[in-house]
Amino acid sequence: MRKKIVAGNWKMNTLPAEGVELAKGVAAGKSAAGECANLIVCPPFTHLHSVVETLKDSGIAVGAQDCATEAKGAYTGEVAASMIAALGCKYVILGHSERRQYYGETSETLNKKMAQAYANNLTPIYCVGENLDEREANRHFDVVKAQIEEVVFNLSDEQFRNLVIAYEPVWAIGTGKTATADQAQEIHAYIREVLRSKFGAAADDCSILYGGSCKPSNAAEIFAKADVDGGLIGGAALKAEDFLAIATA
Ligand code: PEP
């Protein structure tokens, strides 16, 4: 049985003290939501330590939003996967569309980051998704297929068993536009089929999350679809109440 997961991507939001308050809010209201899904929060690097401490024993996991391509050394400003893992984080988001779009991340970069994540026992939450032009040109299937083939297909069977995928249409991120539940199901089922072509039945155990303007009012319908195993939540993850309402959905 694949896991239901709801992960909050806080992006570059909250000061450290605010992040701790948000984490406390999530932990305090967790009971019902925690029975519905595995909860993960992904704060900025600067508060990973304090949020891990705050959520100790809460059952809520912590992830980073990115990691370096290299293990260590003269890479000013970078944060190594080993450093993230040493803080007690279990996950790392890789290939988020904002990283691809604003920081030029390519499949080549992401292959290195994936290797660093696995070498440090972090579970990658690997993001894929098309932009608006690609969707309008009906190229969304090809785009996500390439993003998977160029990175996920390089994983071993064992690594694949420890991977979460997030499908996030770029046109739906932070825009208030959401894929319909049927659009989400269609592409999630397609992603699973692509994964099955390489990894066989293990594809059925891979959690594929939906992300893009997910909120308490639309989560239930999207999450009810057979191949949607939860969500990666941006804006709505910044309010404990909304994040928990989404997880309960
Ligand atoms: C995201 O960027 O991962 C995301 C899903 O953002 P939002 O929920 O704000 O659209």
C-alpha cells in the first residue's frame, strides 16, 4: 500500500520564530490529520534545526527545499545533503519548478542532487510538471515523461522504492488556478504508467502527490482520485489550520 502524504513547502517564507510557531500549530492540531496522511513540513534552511526540535516526537517529518549537487567543499552558499540529514531531516524537495525556472536546474543538476540525497538517506520529493504553453500545446505528457526518464530512470530499484513524486503543473502554482481532479488523475495515472514501464509493480507503491493551489476547498475532490496520493502544498501550508484541513481531506 502506498503512503498518503501531505507535505508543506514553506518556500522563502517565515522568520525562524514564525516557523517554530507554525510548526507548533501543525503539531497541536495534528491528531485527525495525522491519521489521514503522513505529514511533512519543509521550512527554509535557516529554521530546519529549530523546526526539527519543535516537531521531535510529534510524528511530523521535516524536509529541506533543496540540497547541493556536491558532498562538501568550496561551494559558497550551498547546503549539503549531509548537513540536512545531520539535523534530523528525512526528506528533500528536488526539482521544484521555481528551482528549474529561476535557478536553471536541469536534469543533469538534479541527477547529482538525487545522488547526494540518497547517499545521506534523505527521501527525495521529486517535482515534475509542465508550464502553461506546454499544457496548451498538449505537450504535458511528453514534458513529465522526459523529466522522469532523465532523472528517475537513473535510480536503482532500491532507490526508487524510497522516492516521492510531486506532479505540479507550473500554471497552477501560486496562481489560484488548480488542475481539475480529472486532469490530475489523468496525468498521475500516466506518470504511474511511465514508472511501471521501468520499475514494474513497484510503481504501484510510489506516492505521487499533486501540487498547485491546493486548498481546503478543493483538496478532497483531488485527493479522492485513485492515483493522487496526497499533496505538496505551498501557500496554504503557511496556515496550520489550512494545512491540517487539507491533510484531513
Ligand atoms: C508549490 O510551489 O509547491 C505549490 C504547490 O504552491 P501553491 O500551493 O502555493 O500553488
